[in-house]
Amino acid sequence: MRDRVSPKSARGTGFGPIAVALSMVFHPRQLSDFWRDRRPLEKLEMLLERERDQLPLWVPVALGCGIAAWFQLANPAWWLAFISLCAALGLFAVVTGRERRAGKAIFWFVLLAAIGCALIWSRSWSVAAPVLERPLVTLFNAEIERVEPVLARDMVRLTLRTGDHPELPTRVRVNVPLEQVVPELQDGALIQLRARLMPPAMPALPGAYDFSERAWFQGLGATGQALGEIRILRTADPLFALASYRQRLSAHVQSQMPGAAGAIGATLATGDRGAIAEADAEAMRRSGLAHLLSISGLHVTAVVGAIYMLVLKLLALSPLLALRFRLPVIAAGCAALAALAYTLLTGAQVPTIRACVAALLVLVALMMGRSAITLRMVAAGALFVLIFWPEALVGPSFQLSFAAVTAIIALHEHPRIKALFMLREEGWLRRAGRFVLSLFLTGLVVEIALMPIALYHFHKAGLYGALANIIAIPLTTFVIMPLEALALLLDTAGIGAPVWWLSGKALTGLIGLAHFVSSRPGAVTMLPTMPVVAFGLVLLGGLWLCLWRERWRYWGLIPALVGALIITCTRAPDIYITGDGRHLGIRNDQGELAMLRTRSGDFIRDMIRENAGVEGESQALEDWPNADCNADSCLVTVHAGERDWQILATRSSHHIPVIALSAACRRADIVVSERWLPASCQPRWLKIDRTLLSQVGGMTINLENQKISTALGWTGQHVWTRYRSAETEAGQPGNRNQ
């Protein structure tokens, strides 16, 4: 009965034609043949076969996983364990699935992860340099390696090589007040100066910016402030004229467009951000336009595109050249030279180098007749950076730039989006509307992609960036940068003033847009420090969404949503204590923040507010209810976790009698002090003094669940950290009964 269902097989459903009819009716509601007839491994194998063109995109992801594991584990034993685990998983994949694509994919992923861990491990030792142990004031000779004007703060930052000075690291960074700056301070000059130097600052709070990590990979052993006059022992060699030309060009742009317009114009031309006022920089950040201030993909793309089109159109005017030579190849070569020159002119920072490498890959693809703007190009650029600068992975610049480009390309490679924005015969109004919609959708996707990264690193993110970028990106790309380039070109003949005026007006409009958007209600969302696990889940979900093409890409929504749920449900700590013990912030249930020392610097206040996710000015602790303060200390009552907590904090260096201090300690649950507290000071729960803070760094305390987070627990004991052990602290001389 080949054409009919047999009575035995049709039992319970009918016989003959009736059974056939019923099977046809109910067949779509049953499990598909694919799931019913094949095992899950075969299903995975077929999915990977369909995604075989996407598998190379995971190469930099695998390398990045190994690098991230090295930063998180922060112990040589754990690094070896991670590499061994990767080796074991790779061996298991080879033994059990050598003939399967899944087995090969797992093998290469874990192998690259192990290579990434070993790569950053070797990089951390290859850049190892002496670090200053304690603050000192000294007179020394040094050669200027880099001059960085920071005009908004009335100073110039010098990176110096000290040579064989016995007391100093080989490379230091010194801030010089603007009134002490002389024209001879150029790259390559030999100078003599007196300066107060300090070790690179470690994070003041868990999750705060760790300059000591950045300084380690830059080879900086100390930072400080110049004192007194600087003597020039040897002028700069003409070989270093490029840096001098960059400074002169920056000064020329600012002289043609004074004020904020000139500061941002100089940034676009030379990468010099030192003249931008903090109010303007903050407005750019809050409005989602801060990417315009970093010379990266947008700026390099504008330069490369302009040179490519200009050379191509000019050469095409000659029929002889157009018929005998491949003009796109010549134009691409000229654009590549322009990209390299612009990268060198703007200081060759890592973001600019990344953008330059990406632009060169695009130009090579154009020369070869291949599709240029692809995710493979992004993966190649990321791989290049991770091989040469693996430490860039944990920095916000790398994450923001590659997340934005990946999201944009993944969006426009989607078949529905590609069909929506493809060129077609239609009226100019529809075409303009499609262009605006494309900009808005692209900006919205970029804002969604960048928001978790901005919240993780800066604890705040703009909400109206998609709308602001609809105006700002075309204005910068098609108006400001071409006008500025034309003005510089016309200045060679002394007739650039009218174009400078137009460029200044356009820049003023851009700054006005930033201030308008940043001042709107709800323009910025702020969150306290988020868990690393939540951030990792969001990144994993985003990568899964962007790098696959089949429907299983939407599985990435699961970890992304779980990470977002963890972030939103994370309760902000109640107490923030900086690593030196001088600064204490207390946050109440209404989200208000009070500071122990109201005269603390703007940097400290801003840093504590950002980590607490609090927008607006902080209050003085003595103005809070339930706070009893005098010149030496404050006793505060905080309600959390269904009980009242007594917090005692000292805030002066005056002598306090031991008996009075011990009695106050016994009445408090938590004692916070920058001093060494005597052994007789025994609070009911926690004593936080110089001894403890020197071992673990800054701290945050969640009173509701009694959870304590430390800077040491956040960063780990890496080679650049300088926390003391308990044994070292016990042998430290000094009076601890003050």
C-alpha cells in the first residue's frame, strides 16, 4: 500500500483516504522534519555550514576573549589555568569532532583565546618600565618626547625621557603652566626642570578610571607638575618638525576662528583637543556628539573620500588619462597617501591609526574590485589593533569605535534594510526623506550599541544622540571639514578669510546644537557602576546579533536582555570612600549625594557623582538631616536594610585624644578616616583607615545587603597595582596613634 496509509499505521486517526486527509491537515502543526529526523549536532552543523562566511568574523572576538580573561583573572596561576583549559577544550574538540565544522570552530576559537591571553601577558612584560615608588620633588634633565597643549586648563603637557637618572623612571609626564611655556619646548629638545612627581594614580573607587593601567602600557613611570623656570639645554632637531608644524597649524586655525569654534576647528584639523572648554566638551558628550572630537573613522573617511573623488574627477577630465590608465586605482593610491598624512598630522593616536588601517583596507578592496564596506573589513581592523595593542580592548575608544561600525554595517547588510534604502527612481522629496530616515535609523542603532559601553565606562549616556547626529554628521562631513580644508588651501594665497568666516559660523551652529540637545530634560541617563558580568552579557548578545545572518542570530537577545536586567536591578552602593580616605560620599534612597569635604576638587566630586550615577551638584554632609558634624568629624545616621547605621568619619588632621576617639568608635557601626586609627578604635562592624585602604584601595558599601566592593577586588593584583600587603603595612614606620 504505497499510495495509502495502512490500517495499522493509521490506528486512531481513521483509515484509507480519511487518514491521508487528516495527516495533511495536521502536518503543519507537527514538529518539522528537520527537528524530528536530525540530531541537534547535525542541526548545529547545518547552521554553521550556512554561516561559514561569517565564521572568520569571530577571530578577533576569540582573541579578545583571551585578552579580557587576562585582565579579569589578574593572577599568573589563573592565566596558566585559562590557557590549559583552552588547550584541553581544543584537544577535546579535535578528538570528538575533527570531521565536523562545529569541532573545528571550537578548536580555533579556544586556540585564539589562549593566544590572546598569552599575547597580552607578553605585551605587559615587554612594556615594563620602572615606576616611581613615592612622591618626590627633584631637579633633572630630560628630553621632550611629546608636547600636548591643554589650553582649556592653561597648561601644556610634556612627555619626557629622563635617560639614566638614578631616582626617576625612564619616562614621565609633567604639566607645565602656560606662563612658563617657551617656544623652544618642542619634540626632541633637551631641558632642565624642577618638578614634583608622583606615581601614576590608581582608581580612587571600584570601577573608576584606572590611570595606572594606561600609564603602564604607555611606559609612564610618574606624573607631576613643573615648578619654576624651565631651562633649554638643547633645541629641537629639525627631524621633529612635524610636531612643531602641528602646533603652528592648530594655533593658526584658532587665530582665524577665535573662541569655541576655533578650538573645535583645531581639533578637526590636527587632533589637538586641549583648547576645548570643559563646558563645550561636556555638552558634546551629553548630546552624543563627542565622537566628532576624536579623530577617527568619520574624519579619516571624509578626508579619504574627498581626495579620492577630487583626484578621480580631475584626472577624468583628460580623455587620454581616462582611456589609458585605471583612474580608480590612481585615485585610491592618492587617497591612501592622504590618509597616512592626516594620521601623522593628527598625532597618530590609536583611534586614528585604527581608522587609517580601515580606510586602507577599503581602498585596497576598491583597487581589487571587491566589496569594501563589510564586516570582514571591520574584523581585519580589529585583529590588527589587538595584535599590536592588545591592551586597547579594555579601553572605551576601541569598544565605542568598533561597536559603532559593526552595528552600522550589520544594520545595512540586513536584507530588509538594504531593500528599504537602495537607490531607485523616485522624486527628490522621497529620496531626501529616505536619506533622513537612513540617518535616523543608523543613529538610533548606534546609540543603542554604544549606550551600554558609555554607561560602563562613563556611567552616563545621551538619549537624543540619534536626532542630534542627523544634523551634526552631515554638517561636519559635508560642510565644516570641506570649508576648513578650502580655507587652509586659500590661506596659501592669503584669501581664506571669507571661508574661515563660513566655517566659524558652521562650527558655532554645531556647538549651539550640542548645548541645546544637552540641556533638554532627560537628555542624559546616568547609572551607577555596573557589574562586569552584566556588561559582558550585553556585549556577547550584541556580537551574536551582529555577526550571524541566520535566524539564530536573535538568540543574542537573551544574554543582552539578561545583562540589561541585571544592570537595571543593581542597587547603587550607599557609601563611597576614595583610596586616600579623605573623601566620603553618602547616597540616600532619593538618589541625593552628600560629601564629607565640600572643598574637595571638582575632579573628585565629579568622579564620585559619576560612579554613584547622580546628576547635579552634591550637598555638604553637615547640611543633611541626621548628621552631627564639627571641625574634626561627622556622625551620620543612615537608614538602610531595615535598620539605622551609625557612620563616623574624620575630616581634619588635628589631634584627637585617643580616649575620645575610642569612645566614638564604639558608638559607630562604621568608622572612616584617612588616619592610622589606634587599635582601641573598635566600631561595631567596620574600621576603614589608612591601613586598610592602602591594602585594598577605594571602597563602596551597600548597607542593605552588607556588600563591600574594593578597587583591588575590581582590578585585581596586576603588575601596575601598588597596594601594600598586610605584612608590609605592619612594618611601616610612623605614629599610628594620632
